[in-house]
Amino acid sequence: MVFKLESGYQMHFINDDQFEIFCLDCNDTKFLKRDLEQKDFVQNIALQDVVHEKFLDKITGLSTNKVDLTTYLNDWFDRQSKHEVKTYQHFD
């Protein structure tokens, strides 16, 4: 089962409880890992290097609830997108 979202990540469920998350921004990966470590519905969170053209690392772990994990990720990336800094290209 693959979830591909526009919000900056891609998640794969390897089996019923194992997952891996790839973030488009490597800074998101580190902060998301830290936040996931505090959630009850995930365990064994680890950060691993990846050899891939789009991703530098991934988060792996076990989830007791796929729906909670997916909902949390959607909310997490929605909050991140609201706090982006806009840069100006042209100055008068």
C-alpha cells in the first residue's frame, strides 16, 4: 500500500505494521522522527540513509494504527506548509 501525497512525503507500508516514510525535505525527516518518537501508535522509530535520486534518508518503524499514522502525517505536513517563508523575487 503506497500513499503518495503532495504535502512533502511518501509512505509505504511494508506489511501490516512496518512502515517507511520518505520526506522531500531532509530537515522535515529529522523533525518528523523526533515528533513520531513521542506518539503511542508508533514504535522502533529509526532514521536510515537511502541511496535514491530524490531522498537522502527515510524513517522506519512499526505502527499499531495505520489510520492514526496517516492522519498524523497529513496534519503534520499541513502545519509545516502553513509556516513556510515566502521570498520575494523582485524589489522595487
